[in-house]
Amino acid sequence: MTTQSDNQKKRLLVGLAGQQNAGKSTTFNMLTGANQHIANYPGVTVDKKTGFYRYQDVKVETVDLPGTYSLTSFSLEERVTRDFLISEKPDVIVNVVDASSLKRSLYFTFQVMEMGFPVVVALNMMDVAKRNGTHIKVSRLEHRLGVNVIPTVGRKGKGKKELRDAILAASQRDTHNPLHIAYEELESAIKDLQAKIDATHLAGTYPVRWLAVKLVEGDSEVQRIVTEALGASCDVLQTARRIKAAFEDEHYMDVADYMVGCRDRLANDIIESCVRETRNGKPTITDMIDTVVLNRFLAPIFLVATVFIIYQLSIVKGYDLTQYWWPVLAKLRSVIAAMLPDAGMLQDPYIRSMGLWMVDSANALLNYIPIFLILFALIAILEDSGYMARIAFILDKLFHSFGLHGQSTLPFILGGVFAGGCAVPGVMSTKGIPDERSRMATILTVPYMNCLAKVPFYTLLINVFFVPYKSWVMLFLSTITIFVALLVARLLTATILKGMETAPFVMELPKYHPPTFFGVGQRAIERTWQYIKKVGSIVVAVSVCVFTLLQFPGVGDEKQAQFQTQMDQAIEQFNDKISTTAYADRFRDETALLTLVNFYSDYKAAKLNVKSADASKALDAAYRSRAPEMFTFLKPGKDKQAKKVYKALRRLTSKRKSLRRQIKEEQIETSFLGMIGRGLEPLTQWAGFNWKINVAILSSFAARESSVATIGVLYQQGADENKSLEERMGAETGGGDFTPLHALAIMVFFALYPPCLATTIMIKVQTNSYKWMVFSMLFPTALGFIVASAIFTGGSAMGLTGIQMMGVFYAFVVLLTVVLGLFKSWSDGKAVVMPDAMQQLRPQKS
């Protein structure tokens, strides 16, 4: 027995496992508090959430495993959870179960127990169970399961001490006698197979009974493990196959179905002895809410209203907050600029140019942090409340009419049915779709969703060209992509994917739960931080590449000489204007003049961020103390000679700013990337794209966020004054050469544009085919360009404004979707909502 003194040196590894919507995250938050770390499991994009707490001098590391219904190998989440249990061998498994749906949760509990780990059951959501009239005899349930069962209410922190005590006790216990799941007529054969596995080296690496059960069940992943360890023709595999074949020949039923039935009978027996229902068939709160939100006629209206509210709060109200956030970023830029080498008269040192380029690229995206905080918080509320699962159910009815599968819902949600998703995990999650045709259609249409990286680009164009219609335009973008994905899926499944198989879909709906402020806030901050890290890594790296491609071959010597001549003339005019003053000789030195010009430019840029008289006075005081002699020329007062210098300085800096902008534009236009953008302009003009948009689109292939970052540095007029990107782009496009119709065509193309580099790689991994990877790039490019050209050229021909053409295009797409959806679907599968997860526990066939 482990003593308390031994305990003081001990560090425990605890795995938190459970089915989705069981309150696992709130239990994790209750145990660990704010001491958490978010990362990714090696090789996958599933979040790995780790937390620490110290209890009775024991440091406990708690890992929140992905929510999953079983420990088979259907989905990425199941594989990650099972791999963690096998490889990390945690000291204790805390199985979080939903007390209001105990029978459903027991299926997963049985599988965890079979793996032989010390288990503690956290009977969560006891308050919900009580409200629903479900009374659980905890002590009897504890006796039946043979493990500690702790009643908890994770979101309220109830049961925290008791759960921590149980974890510590389970780790100190020498022997464990959990419930033995008997498989009746198969039991004798399973024991014989256990004896054979015991005789191999697998016995010291994996739980023996678990291996035996999974081999008889036909689990392909366990078969792979045994094959790699013992060989394909080993006696263990041969015996398992004989057991399976003999049983199925004798009983005329699948072994997996029989074993699920055994677990189901055991779960029923436990429920009958440990649970008492008192509602007598009365509808629960969940039932009453679902009569409204899942009503055939009201469900679509409620869904669209939810999407509209999300964008109204996040995009419209969130953008209002950027007015307070942008000055902070602008001040940060000024601080960094002060740390870099001083600007030159016409051209800056390379380090300064690249440094400010990277800062401008990052700031263009970091400006949207308030929007993402609100957006992620709202999505977390949908997830925690249980409505996100209802969205899956509502959309499932639609998906089947277009050749998709009910399980396509999760990839679309991860990809960004609303926004804020990512196509990479969306594509990865298609592994669980059982039929190949729907899986391929889902893989190829997930990138049409509104991933997190597209939102800044949409927000930029909307706030420049569609200010009075912000919410409506975002509603258009968030829903048009769904309709287009359905149409493309219908096209693909009716043509190149037609010969592939399909299958039915079984799903369950969790009970509604009130979200917690801590849980929602934490998830919003976590996801926003992931976005910030991406900006700080991928986007900045891409910005360096784009910067290099836009720098070379550079401005020609002849052009550079012309610009220099104009600058020399401006300096000469400045000297002439101040020649009669006492300061004439002081500024004939070019270094002194450059110092004054930079000081004046910095002051004017800082002045733009000042919002009050007191702040203006403070800024003046700061610059006066920094260089009192030069500040005289910024605020000359009654000094007439200083006033002459001030007026001449204003003209000189204005000419310098104009020349510097011309040099940058010339440099970009003649650069490698600029030449490509210019070369594409004769073609892309049909869609309303100028060469700058072409460059932004090309740069976004590596990472979608790079589009805004690139535009941020292509539209430079006003950057030195710390103007926002919207202000700069609006100023440069305000002459009528770029209209809302242009912006609409660009946004639609961007919505249909090929997936980013990371997603195309993931498509190759999931399909194991370069053919599909190339198709995923070429088809959306062609489709997006044709649609964007039709919008711009057609709208121009009809004399429609951007918002009018948006309405026409939206009506056409919706009508086409409805007409095609009315035709009888070639998919025979229908969605079934079940109260338990039995159908999802069948192992993957080899």
C-alpha cells in the first residue's frame, strides 16, 4: 500500500474521458481551474487540453480527452482517445457520464473498464437529472460497477473535493475489482483466446481481456496491432477468426451485434436496479424546447435567425469595438518603428522595411480580435447549450437530398458552417463517414465553408463597401456557401462520385444545458489565442515571402534617378524658403534635415491617434521633452522664423510622402509577384479583379489570412499616419474604379476559392490520391472564377449595384437549391434520432 510519505513524491496522470455533451469540459475546469494548457496531439489537429492541480501534496496532471461514444477506431477522436490510454497508461481514468442519460453513458463506461485502468465515475449533471425526474441510487450504482461513483455538478463546482479524494484513493488502491462484462455464449472462447495472448509479449503492453474482446468483435485497429506484433498468420489471429466465424455460422448473426446486445442487457439491468423515474412520461424542458426549434416549419427560421444574431453581435458590434482596439495596435507599431533603424529620405533600410511590413501584416489581422472573441463566445454557447447538435439534425434532412450523409454535418460545422472553423479538422473528421461517396463529397465541399481565416477578408470589404448592410451581407456569405456546397455535392455525387456506396446515419440529441460564463469565456479566449498564434507564425512567415517577391527586381536605375532628382529639388526649395532665417545653415546638413523630417512625421502620425485635448497636451509634452529644439518647429508659436521653417517643412514632408508612395507602387508593380498579378489582369478583369486583388488572392493560397495582410501593405497610402486598412483602402478605391459590385464578385470568388495549402495536403492524406488533391484546387478555381465573372459582368450589364446583384444572385442560388432538393434523392439513407448510442458502437470491419 502506498503511504502518505510516498504520496508526497508522487505525480499522477489522470485521463478525463467521456461521451460528447456529458459535461466533460466543465468537470475539467472544476478540477484544474485556470491552470490549463492547450496544444495539439502529435500529428493531428484535435486539441489536447492539459491541466494541473495539487491536492494533498500530490501533483495531478489531468488530460481532457476528446469526447467520443466508444473506443473503436471510427473517428479521429476515438483513435486519439484510445491511443492516449494505450501509450500513456494514465494512473486513473475519470469517466464523466451524463446522469440524465445514464444508460447511454454506460456503453462507454463498460469499454473503459474492459481496458483494466483504475476508474472513477463522475456522475455529472445531477441537477439536470433531478429536474427531469431521474433519481439515481448512487451507492447501489457504485456497488454494481465496482468503482467509486461521485455525484457532481461540474458547472457549479459541486463534488470537486469528493472527486479529488476518489482520484487519489483509486491511484493508491492495489487491487481493482470493477464490473466484469460477460459475453454469455462467447465467454468461454474469449477466455481461451486470453490464454493464448497471455503467452505472447503483448500481455505486458496491452490489456489482455480487452485485446481478446476486440479481436473477437472484429476491430480492425486491434487486428493491425496484433499483426504488426505477431505476424498476419499468428495463432492469436487465427483463433479469433475461428471463434468469430463459428459463432456467426451457428447463430446467424454478427458477433459485434451480439456483443452490443450483451452490453445493452447489462446496462438495462443496472438502470432497473439503480434508477427511478418519477415524471411518468411528462415532457422534459428539452422536449418542450425541441417542439419549437425542431418543428418542421419553424426550425429553418430559428436557424437562420440564430445565424443572423451571431453576425449582428460579432461582426457589427464587434467591429465597433475595433475603433478602440486599433489605436492600441497603431501605438504598438509606433513603438516598434522607433526601435528599428531610422527611415531614409526616400527609401528605408531593408531591416526597417521588412520589420514594418511584418507588423502591418500582423496588425491587419490582429485588428479583428474583438470580433473573434465575441464570435467564439457565441459559438461556445451554442455548443454548450446543446443547440449545435440540433443544427446537425436540421441540416441532416437537407444533406440527404443532395447526396451527402448525416455525418457530413460535423465536418461542415468544424469547417465553419457559421464561421470561425477550419477546413483542416473538417476534412480530417470525415474519416467517420461510413460510405465512400458521401465522404468524398464532404471532403471536396468542406473548404467552401466560412473558415476563421476568411472572416477578416469579408469584414474588410464589408466595412469599406457595404457599411449600411453589414449584417445582411454576412448573412448572405454565411448561408450562400452552404447552398453552393449542397449544389456542388449534388453535382459530384451525380457524376464522378455516382458509383460509390452510401449508408444510413444514426444520431442522438443531447439535453439542453445552460452554458457557464467561465466555460464560454475560456473557450473564446483559447480559440482567439490559437488565431493570434497563427498570425504570429504562418501569416508572418508568408508575409516575409510576399515581401521578398514584391521587392525584386526593384525599381530601375533610371526611375530611381528621377525620384531622387525630384527629392533633391524639394530639398533645394526647402533651403530657399528658410534661407533668410537664422536656421538656414543648421538644415543644410542632410542628416540634420532627415532627423527633423522623421521627427515631424512621427509626431503627426502619433497625433492621429489622440482622441482628447488632455491626451493631445500629454503628447506635446512628451515630444517637447524628447527634442525641445526640434519641437520648436512643430509648434513655433510667435517665433516668425520658426514659422517659416514649419511651413517649408510641411511642403517638404508632403512631397517626400508622395514620392515614397510612388516608389512603393512602382516597386510592387514591377516586382515578380506584381508582374504575375498584372499578367492575370486581362483575364481577371471580367470578374472585376485588379492586379492588387490578384496578388492578394495568390498570396492567400498558403494561408487565407495572408489576403488581408497583403492588401494591408499593397494599400499603403496613410499607413505611416497609422490609418486603419479600411480607411486606406476606401481612400484609394473611392474614385469609382472599385465599386461594391467589384467587392461582391471578389467575396464570392474568395468563398469558392481553392482550399489553402494545409487543407490540400490533408485532402491528399484523407483520399490517398494526388488526383483528388489536384481536383480540389482546379475545380473550385474554375467554378469561383465563372461565378465571379457572371456576377460582375452580368451586374454591370444590367446596371445593378452591389447589394442589388447580391439579392439577384442569392435568389437564383436558393431557387436552384430548392428545385433540385425537391427531386427524389438517390440516397436511400435516412437520419434516425435515437436515445442511446448503440448503433455507433459497432466496430470497424476489416
